[in-house]
Amino acid sequence: MLEQERRMSLKIGKYALGIIEALYRKLGRPVRLLTHCNAGALATVGPGTATAGFYAAHQKGIPIEVYADETRPRLQGAMTAWELCSCGVPVSLIADNAGGHLMREGLIDAVFVGADRIAANGDTANKIGTYLKALSAADNNIPFYVAAPVSTFDASLKDGSGIPIEERSGDEIRRVYGADENGLPASVFITSRSQKVMNPGFDVTPSRLITAFVTDQGVFAANELEEIWKDGKDAEQ
């Protein structure tokens, strides 16, 4: 399973590289990429999914600058930034609500995100806040890509309305978790312990906001997803 996952990530990276390389040829300057949450080695295997193309571009010498959303309350963007920094990929950690501003200011050329589950029509569940990034990208004519293996597609779901959204512990919002000055795990309350909260872990991005899906089988627009199930390919496997 480990080797299979690694191979899938490398294939996703190969197809994402084609997109990033085309942007570089068009722009003639470093390509600025935004990603949301963590879809790298700590969440998957090898180069990950959304981050696979970043590593492939960096290894090929294509200059890129990555902006990693922190994704409050779980702050997974810090994991992405740590992974990329460890491999020498230029990355800036940003507050998850800063992405729209950067897009409007012309500082983002493309968005790559992962996915937890994708319905047959392309509606995509991912970390909470992904939908807002897709809306901002659409408003600023910035391509928005979902990178995921075909195993993430659920052919039994007609659309995203059938994807259940996890409601997570309220303490994730009431507290902030991190490390103290000695590097030991610590947390502090930033609200009263009885503060009522809502904490959905994911949201669903409609397929109409997604430029294309970068998979281990190729790159597909939402209206091309039926190709995934042809020639013996099965998204339910």
C-alpha cells in the first residue's frame, strides 16, 4: 500500500508539473501558488497530492513561491510549510483568510488543493475554507485545481449534497494549541470554557468552481470525469 500510494503521488506530481511549467513559460517569472490545508507527506505518502507538483517543479528548476494557508483551527498549513521548507521549496505561511486578498492583489497565479472526497459530478469536500478559496479564485480569474488520486472519487454520490460534514470538538476553537518556550505541547483557552461554537471540519466546493482535477490518471475537467470510469478504471476501488 505504501508503494502504491507513493506511485500515485508521483503521477499526480507529473501531471501538475505540466500545468505549472506551462504557467512559467507564459509568465516568464516565478509561479506563485496557493494551497489550503495539508496534503503532503504527513497526510498522505511521498510528495503528497496538492503539493506533489510543487516538488516536481522545484526539482526541475522551475522557480515557484508557495503560499500555505494555516487553516484555523487545526493550523495544518504549518505542516505544509514545514514540509516544503525542509525540501528547500520557497514557501510563506499565511492566515487562511489572507488568500482572497493575495488573489485580488495579483499575487497568486494558481491554486492547488487536495480532497477528502469527490462526488461523481466533481463536487469536492476538503478542509473548511476551501470553498472560500475557490470563490476568490473564480472572482479573480485564477485557475483552481483539485489534486487527488482517482480513489478519492465516490461514484455512488451524485453530487456534493450527499457528503457528510464532520462537526468537530468545540475545544478546537476555544483553545489554541502549540509548543511552549521549551518546545513542549501546550494549549491555552482564548474564550470562556462554556462558549458555544460551531466547528465544521470540511466544506464542499461545487464543481463549477474547479478548473480541473489533477489525478494519477491524468487531468480532467468536471465534464470529463466520466473518462475516469472508462477502460477499466474504477473510482470505487
